Amino acid sequence: MTLGLVPPDFAARVGAYPSDGYLPGRDWVEALPGLLADLLDEWGLEPAGATLTGSCSVALPVRPRGRGGDGPDRGGAVAAGCSAGPEAGVGDAVLKVTWPHPEAAGEALALQAWDGNGAVRLLRADPRRFALLLERLHPRDLTTVDIDTACEVLGDLLATLRRPAHARVPTLAAYADRQATELRAAAPVIPRRYLDQASRLAGELASESAGPRWLLHTDLHYGNVLAADRCPWLAIDPKPMAGDVAFEVAPALANRADALGTGSTVRWALRRRLAMICERAGIDEDRARAWTIVREADTAVDLAAHPSGRGRTSLAVMIIKAMND
Ligand SMILES: Nc1ncnc2c1ncn2[C@@H]1O[C@H](COP(=O)(O)OP(=O)(O)OP(=O)(O)O)[C@@H](O)[C@H]1O
Ligand SMILES: [Mg+2]
């Protein structure tokens, strides 16, 4: 029965992933129906809707077994404004199981630290199996609202999420250190001067590793913010790291590229997004520009090998140019 819970296109896509420190996509996809069945059984849950998917995870709507389909129960009262979230027990929830890879390893730790403030509430976790039981949010995400409002929401969420990171969260300094070396050695998939600049900036940012180690949501884009009852918007999918908050801005620049316009408006639109988010989140704009250059160069180098990555590479160049102007 749980075989039907894994969409075939997801299985085909993730099945092609090579191992990233844990197990190859194919082995994980083969084991996934059994894993879902075990988790449903052990946690006393039953499916309550069609499986949603991300790039490396399934998110299965669930409810406590035997409760039946008698309407919404989000596990706590619907409050005006922003409440802390479901008090206890499991109401309507989502069982998220991720293909094991390093970026996802700290997700439970981060959600636990936020405890429902600005982010989806974690109800239960088995980090060893990369399995999370999450409060269920609405399907509507931040791509559905105008871009200025969306950037204000992202900036406010970043401010709400700010707190020191747990010692086990991977450090941004280590990432920057790796980029300083890798970008210098990378093939020129974008102009050499941008790779050299990104490598130099990464080295400078890495050397400042004595700064505060904040808990970072490193993938806060419009699709990773969902509407909720107890709060207008909540973040999901944090891919956490520990370090400088200025790292968090870049995903909001590259996503919703269709809303950037064309020609000379692109630079203006990117700088406007950057300014709005930094202002709301209390982030230094110069540092956000420097991290964005590093992250965009990294993305361009990563995607250069994929035939579908060409459009993203030109976007990376546009963003790096706009950060330099
Ligand atoms: N708590 C939740 N409530 C409702 N839907 C959710 C919830 N968590 C995840 N989803 C749905 O599942 C999708 C995938 O989840 P998520 O973004 O966490 O996974 P991912 O594989 O890490 O994604 P990405 O493609 O961004 O790497 C989301 O885009 C959303 O549609
Ligand atoms: Mg996501």
C-alpha cells in the first residue's frame, strides 16, 4: 500500500542521485515504501492526502491513526496574530522523509531550536532515518504574493529566526573556506574575474570565523515559506548552518527570477530586494552582497555540468554583476 505513496517521477529523479555521504538515491528510493510504512506504524499515523515532494524529500500529509477524515485539527487553537503553535499531541501533520545528505542532517536540530517561532513546528523526529513529523501548513507559499510584500515577510522571518546556533550545526566558516579553494580552481563557467573575486571574498569571510555563530536558514526563498493558521507565514526546509546572518539573503534574489524584469530593471530589482530584506532583518548590505557573490559563483560552478543549468548560470552572472555595480 505504501508503494503508492512514492510518486514515480520523484523515485526516478532521486533514484539517479549518487551517494552524498550516506547512501545512493537508488538504494534509498527502494527502501522508502518500507521506511514510510514503518514510520506510520511506529508513530501511530495514517495517510491523509496525496504525497508532496521537494528535490530530495517526500512530505506525506498524515493524521493520528483512527481519527478519520472529520475535518481540520491542527493540534491547537487557531490564534489571532502569531501563536507559539500546537501545544501538545499530533493533529493534522506532515511526515517528511529526506534522502540522506549533509545539508539536511541538521534540520531537526534547527526546527527544535526555533520551537515553532517563525518556523514550522517539529512534532517528532528520527534524525537517523532523516524523518520528521511536522505541523501541517497550508499549500499556499510566498510565490503567491507580490514581490515587495514577500521580501518584507522574508526579512521579518529572518529577524524572528535569529538565535545562537547549537554547537553541532555545520559552520559557515568551513563552507567559505572550501569555496575559497574550489572557486579559485574551478573551470571558467562564468567569467574568470568573477570566480577570482568570489574566491577572494570567500577567503576573507572565512577568516572572520570568530564572529557570532547564528543559527542560519540557508534556503529562505519564497517556496520555503508556507501560509499557516497560527501565524500568517512560517518557514520550512532550513538547511541550517552556523555563522553570519548576511549569508541568508541570496536565495531571495535568485528565486522568482521572472519578477526581476529585463534589461536595466534587473539590477534595480535585485538591489531593491536586497535592501528591503536587509533593512527588515537588520543585516549589513555590503556583507549580504559579498556572500551573494560567493553563493552565486558556487551555484554556477555546481550547475555547469547539468544541461538544464545553463539558464541558471546566466542568472548567476546577472546577480554577481548587480552585486558589484
Ligand atoms: N509542514 C508542511 N506542511 C505542508 N506542506 C509541507 C510541509 N513541509 C513541506 N511541505 C510540502 O512539501 C514540499 C517539500 O518540502 P521541503 O521544501 O521541506 O523539501 P525539500 O525536498 O527539502 O525541498 P527543496 O526542493 O526546497 O530542496 C514543500 O514545498 C511543501 O509543498
Ligand atoms: Mg523546499
